[in-house]
Amino acid sequence: MAPRSVGGVGEARVTLAGASPVVTAARITALRGLALLMWACELTVILAPSALVETVSQVALVCFLVLSVLNLRHWTLVITGVAAVLCAGAVAAGADPWRAVDRLAQATRLAAFLECLLLLRAVVEMHPRLTDVQDRFEAIAARDRDGGILLVSHVLGSVLTLGVMSIFAPIMRRAQSDARLRAAQFSMRGFSLIVLWSPFTVAMATVNASIPHLALWKISAVGLAVSGAAILSGLLLGQFHISPRSLREMATAVAAVGVPLTLLTLMTVLVSAVLHLGAIMACILIITIFGAGWVATMGPAAAAGAARQTWTSLDRLGDEFMLFTVSVVLAGLMLDVPMLSDLLRAAVAEGRPPFLMLMAGAMLVALLPMAGIHMILPASICISAFVQLGPFSQSDELIFIALILTGWCFGSMLSPASIALLTASTLFGVPRRSLALGANLRFLLTMFAAVSAIGGVTYSLL
């Protein structure tokens, strides 16, 4: 049997050479079953807290990671190896090994959250009017399309994630290379800016897992202000054009999907506040219930299709689960090293971290992905360190989170290992180098500088 690649678009993964079809099928079924068990356990814990159920969920996660090793991308294996060495070094330097076990509860919540996003994406993709977006988009004037791509990618990207690019790539396939490049740039820009505010992103999940006491609506409000200002400034500077008429056309096109998603977001924020649930737990609960109810209104065929698509996607989450787990475990162990803890506390002896220290954390999140390291690793460590040094005021926390999420956006759009960059390059047929080093780089540098300057001034006045 020839080696079979398990990767997606542009992804280098371990191949399963010589694996029996029966063994491979059994392993995939086991992975899906373990993922579903984690999801069910986390829902149970939300509704009726139980230490036993939490333990079962954590054991299921560990078993999933072990079984998924052969499916992991090479970069994930490298990062996992480096993280394992650093974890061993942290234990040797005095960290309590049980800190790793304590962090597994956080990792299982993140895993269940990501599974919920698979369900939500499947439900949206089964919507009978989703193709209207493409049809209506083709009717928009060519000079307004860049703005349309950015806005629609921003709205639908919060759920469809990378799948939103497949809406526009076929339309632009016959366009000239420079037009395809612009379309890819604006699609990536709209998609990546959602990390600043959407509760349905890995970035926001990482933040909420580390700072569960910070209200989701406050983080999203700050993020919406930053992303809105970034989009508006691009419009005012003439980077793209969009007319009131085309704006109405696009609003009409996405209404069938956009209105329910807006309702879902508001319900998640409300439940989180009223029931005093962490944002991730609120997302797990509400997305599962809302997604099942929404797809039921679309008919039995859509419900069956969404269930089938979600089930068949569960075994493909190995990279994300592994990155979540090694990141949160490493963060817990490193911050338990006595010497490192003492150094960090010495840096904030005056009561709050210097702004340059906050900037250093954001720059780590932005720059380490240039070496192929996923943003979740530096973000988890930096946010956990910030929390451990606290408590600080919510204003200080919001400024720091805005910087971290801006750095995350930077890494998402420019990292050579970014799946978003690889997918955009492949679907739109444009070189990765041109996509990373062109207009989006200038846009991100400007946005990062603006957020840093405004954050610094605000931080000094508080």
C-alpha cells in the first residue's frame, strides 16, 4: 500500500506507510469517539460539576493525543518536542510536576470549544442560502469587491474560519494575478481581524482560559473598536472602495447567516454574565444547543449533513489539541520555576508591570510565529505570567489583552507556518512571499504601532 498523506492544503504531515486499512479505520473511529467523549464530559461538567467526569475528560484527551501522533504536521511534532524539553527543564529547575496535571482541565475545555466550532461551521455550511453570498457578490461592482471581500470575510470568517476563502477564490480564479493577490490580501485581512473580538476563535479561547474573570463583552468591545478602526482607516486612506449601495447588497447577502450568528454571540455573552460561567464554558453550552436547534430548522437532510460533517472532522483536530495541551502545560510549569517567578515579580516591584514589559509580551506573540511557532504557545505563557503577577485592574488587563491579540493577528497573517497564509496562497494562486510581504505587512505594522501608541498613552494615564 502506498504511503497516504493525512494533511490538508499545503500541510506537511507524517505519512501512514504500510498501515492496514482496518487498523487505520479503527484508529480514526477511536479518535472521533474520544473527541466526542471529551465534548460530552465538558457539557456534563458545566451542567453538573463532577471531579470524576473531569478526570474522564482529561484521560480521553491524553489518549486522543497518543493516538493522533501519526496524523500531526511536522511543525507540530517539532514544537511538541521543544516544549517537552522545556517542560523537563522546568521540572529540573524546581517546578512541581503536578502543575502539568492541573493544566489538563484547561486543555480539555479548549478542546471541547474547538469541537463546538466544527459543529457551528458545519451548520453554517449546510444553510440553504449560503450560496447566495457568492451569487450576490458576483453582482457587486468590480471596484467595490476588495471592500466586499474584506467585510464578508470578517463577518463569516468568525464561523467558517478558513472556509470563508473558498467563497471568493473561485470567483477570482480567472482574474489577473494582481487582482487575485489583492483579493487574497483582503480576504486574509478580514479573516485575521476577527481574532480581536470574536468569541469563536482560538485566540479568544486562549485569553478566556487564562483570564476567566475578565468579562467577554469587555474584551470583545475593545477588539471591535480596534478592528473597526483598522477597517475604517483602510477605507478612508483609499486602500479599498465600497459604496453605500454595495454595502446594502452585502448586508442583504449575509443576513440569513449573519443575523443568527449575531444572536448566538449575544446569547453567549448574556449566559456568561448571568450564570457566571467562563466565556469558554458559555460557548460550549450555547453553541451546542443553538447549533443543534438552528440546523433542525433547516430540515432533516441539513441536520444529518451537519452531524456527519462534524463527526468526520473530529479526528483531524490532533494538531490543535496538541498545541493547546503543550502550551498550557508548559506555561504552568515555567511559571512555577522559583527563579523565573522571582525575576518576574522583581520586574513589577512598583505594583504594575512597565508598559515595555507588556509590549515585549505582545512582540513575542507576533514574532515567534515567524520561526514556525504557533501563537498559542507564547500567548499562553505571556498571559499566564501576567495573571500570576496580578491582580491588576481590568483596564490594565484589557490593554494587555488588546496588545496580545494584535500580536496574534500579526502572526496569523505573516507566519510562514500559518495555515491561513498557506490556504490563501493555494486557493487564490498567489505566491506566499508576495502575500506576506506586501500590503498586509504595511497594514499590520501600522496597526501594531497605533495600538501600541494608544495603549501606552492610556496605560500611563490610568
